[in-house]
Amino acid sequence: MSTSLKDLDEFCSDLIERINDLKENVYIDCVQRHKQTRERLVKIKETCDKEMLTVNKRKQLIETQVQLKHNRSLYIEAVRLKRDKKEISARIQQIREANHMIQYSFCPNDKLAQLLINIAKEIGWVQDKVDGSDEFAEDSSVDEACDFVAYIEFYPSEAAMERYDLTIKDDYLWEDNLKFYRNESASKPFPGSYVEDMLAWRGDYKKLETGYFYIQWLFPIPASSGLNNCAQELYAHEADEMQRDPIVVGKVLRSYEMMLDFYGMELVDVTSGKVRRCTKNWENRYAYLNRTFPNYIRIRRILICLGQLGYERFQVPLVRFIMAEAKVTEELHAVDSKIIRILIEAIKDEDDRLSMSTLLLDMEAFPELFDQYGLLKMKLIHN
């Protein structure tokens, strides 16, 4: 009981920390916008003061010439003033244009609110495990949790869209993901980052752990994100164009390798997609994976994206490797069969999904017959 309550407290603390992080992001955004506005106003004031000083000096000069009746000098000054009038007017117009302040206000994430109100019916559940058995008691709440996970990251059916009063974009000109991967535009929400900046985060695990808005841009999928409503879903015309661009394809590969490193893994062969442990960091990163369930939802998104952007061959090796680390080596001991099934569902090819489902059953029944890569040590004979 003490262990369960401790886990509950830790889970709730993580949720509160996540909400506080989201709040902090908006707070920083407000501070930055206020700072920009203030700096703009300071510059406007400095320009106005400078312009006023120039005008006053000229006015004082003209008044002195009038009093002294220096008609010749007054005439020359009048000619000079007429000549400079357009320039002065142009500077004043620039000040007026710079004085247009952009108003901002906090806009709550209605999708997040709807998720919490309508979908999240419980914070978790008590799961039984029979003593001496590897079989878990079935609980409908587990399936509901899986549906909830799928809703968050692989957003949703047309019925769900109607339920949550959302609209489906049908404009074929949407190219946010393509422009992002070509380094032509930054991610959203503001201030965002460019793809090359994100790829430079490799090895910065703290940044990758605490960041919540980069994964939707590095790995776009053909569905909206419930966690980042500023991210655009991946359209078919974008996916085709991205696959035809060798530079973009290379960046997608770098994104995948960065996330593998984040999870303590590395790509061995680009052709086969074989994955193995990363010798320099796997123990530390596996410990992180074992206590953070949402990362498997990220991995699911990564798998879906790979299938859309020309790296379908990477899907099976990654799922098989994670499956082996969970069922054979048990290094990823927090990964249960339901998580693995979520990953299997992300595989694009139907035959591959079927073979992975069969492999899961075999690996659960005879883990000793498989190596750490999920490959058979010997031919498995079915009864």
C-alpha cells in the first residue's frame, strides 16, 4: 500500500509539474512580449525626443532671425525648411507606424480542458497481479487509458472531431511542416525554434525531457496534436514533397537518431533499421524510460511519422528491439504488453503488424529463446 500511494503521489507531482511547466511557458511568452513592447516604446520615445529637439532648435533659430530682422538669413532658412519638410514628414510618419502596439492576451487551451473534463475520468487505477503469475487481471480502465493515449497523440476520428466541435483543414496549401524542415520557419508556439536549432539539442537530455512542443514538429503525423494545437498535421502533399527533398530526408534521419540517443539507443544500420543499446548512456536513459510512460506515446508518434516520410523500414526493428528489452532482458521492465500493442498499432504494414503481434505472444511465452534484439536463438516450434 505504501508503495502504491508513493507512486500515486509521484504521478500527481509529475502532472502538477507538467502543468506548471506549461504555465511557465506562457508566462515567459508574456514577459518576452512585454519586453519587446517596452523596448519599442523606449525607441519611439528616444526618436520623438530627438526629433522634437531638432524642431525646437530650428524654431528658436527662426524666431531669433525674425526678432533681429535678418531677412536674408530668414529667407535662406525658409528655403532650407521647405527642402527638409518632406524628410521631416517622413520621419514623423515612421514614428507613427512604429507606434502601432500589438495587443496580447492569454488564450486557454480549450482542447486540453476538454480532454480533462470529458476524457480523463480517473487519474489511474489499481492493477492486480496474481502471485506467482505473469498474467495481469484484465481491467476495462486499462483499455480506456489506451484509448485516451491514442486520442491525445493520434487525434481523432471524424465523430470525435464533431464531438469536440473541431474542424478539419482541407486546404492543400498548408505547408508548415515542409517549411519547418527546410529551415524556412520556426516551430510554434512563440518563440519556437528552427529545425537546425532543435537538432543541436542532441545530448541535452534536460532540454529534451522538459520540452513539450518540439516532438510534434520533428515528427509530424496526419492528425492534429492535442498537446500542441499550434502544430499542423502532416498533409499528403507535404509528405510527398519532403520525401523528394534529400536534405529534408536527411534531417528526419537526424531527428530519429537524436531521439534514439535520448532513449539510450542507437541506429546500427540505415538500410535495415537495426537498433541497439547506446553503450555510453543506455543505463541512465533506460532508468528514465522506466519511470516516464508518456515517452512511449512519443515513440508511437515517431513510428507513425517514419512510416509517412520514407522510413517505414525502421518501424519493425525499433518495435522488436523495445519488445525484447521488455520481455527478454527485462531492462525496460515498466513496458507491459499493452504499451507494446500501442507501438505495434503504429506500424504501417498490416502484415508486419500481424507478425509483431505473433512475436509478442511467442516472446511472452518463451523469452529464453530470443536474444536482446528480439531474434530467435533457435527455431520456435508451435504446438
